[in-house]
Amino acid sequence: MPIYEYVCDSCETRFEKIVINKQQEIACPNCASRKATIQLSVFATAGNGASAKSTPSSGGGGGCCGGGCACH
């Protein structure tokens, strides 16, 4: 089940919602408005897990920023 991020069109409150299906109604937790804009989330993007840089960095073996986490 994906978690989507929204911004309320009425009061500009930012909130997250687990969405079971596309027809599910969402409402702002602050003002109860049903008008919200979905936000682009880095965590919601698809990818194959490969880094743009295919060779390990010189920061040591593995671990974050050591070449294995694809954060660069």
C-alpha cells in the first residue's frame, strides 16, 4: 500500500495518507476539506536501484556513502 503526500487546497496543511485504492476519499486532517493536491515524493519514484556511477567510490567498502547505497 503506497503512502501519498498531499497539500490541502484550502488551508495548505501537508499530510500523508495510505491509499488502498484510487477511488478512496481523502480529507485534510486540519480542516476536513476533500480538495488536496498530491505532491511528488522522492520515495514514491520507481527505479532499478542502480547508481548513476557504476564504480564504487573511494570512501571505503560498502555502507552509506561508501559506494553501496546509491546516494551519489
